[in-house]
Amino acid sequence: MRLGIFFHNIGGYHLARIRAADAACTQRGWYLQAAQIQASTIEHPWGDFSATVLTTGPDVRPWLDDWNPDVLFVPGWGFTYSRQALRWCQRQGKRAIAMSESKYDDEPRQWWRESLKSWLYIRHFDGAIVGGQQHKAYLERLGMAAHRIFLGYDAVDNDHFAAPVPSPP
């Protein structure tokens, strides 16, 4: 099985999530490819890591056509590239999993926008991975079935943050 995961930029906390996903995939004999939309953080001071940098800019479709993942982890639904990825999955018959840390109380909500969001995007994802119970409750409120929402998106690299910071030269 081929899995894809992408972010706008890959930072230290993204890397922890990618490494955890890669370890789980490797145990099952699956393949994971990670990509980032922009190369503004191509240097990764937190360790050896290689990700595909999409030379197509925010258009993820060429990468998806090339990698052709069976399952795609999509960063939310609010970005144009996230919606492109969701539509690509629908057209290709692939599974789309939303990655979200949005909560109902993040910002003022308007019923009609929430309804559109649910109808246009949320109900088309096959599942979601979220940071905690409040994030799960928000997706349920938007119409995603509870059994399709999983916790665990809040992974961070505790060892990295616990290590002493080297002194400047």
C-alpha cells in the first residue's frame, strides 16, 4: 500500500508525525512518501530527513499523479491545495484522510459557512486524524461520523525538545 502525506512546510513537529507514520507503515510493509509545498524550510536542523519538494508550487496534482497513493493524508480543507487533493482522491477512487487541529471555538463560526464546509469538504473525507477530543467533537459537529475520526495528530518529538541547546560558537 502506498500512502502520501504533505504539508505546506515541514517543521519539527511535522517531522515527528511523519516519522511515527513511517514507522507504522514500515511495520506493515507499506510505503510512505512525504512532500512539502514550499521549499522555504528545505533545511531541516532537527535531523536527517528527506522530503519531496513540489516544484509545481501549490498545485499538488502532478505529485499525486506521479506517486499515486492509495491513501492520502491531507492538511485540513481550508487551503486550495487541500481541496485539490480531496478532489483528486475522489476522481481516482483513493482514500482521503483529513489532518486537523481545528476546534469549534477557534474563531467565531457562522452557521452557513459551517454548513458549506460540511457539505463541500468534510463529508467527502474518508476519515480524519485529529489532535484531541475537542478537535474530534468539531468534526463530528461538521458531520463526520465518530468512528471515522482518530486521535494522535498531536505527536511531537519530545526528545528533540528535551535536548540541551548547543552554545553558539
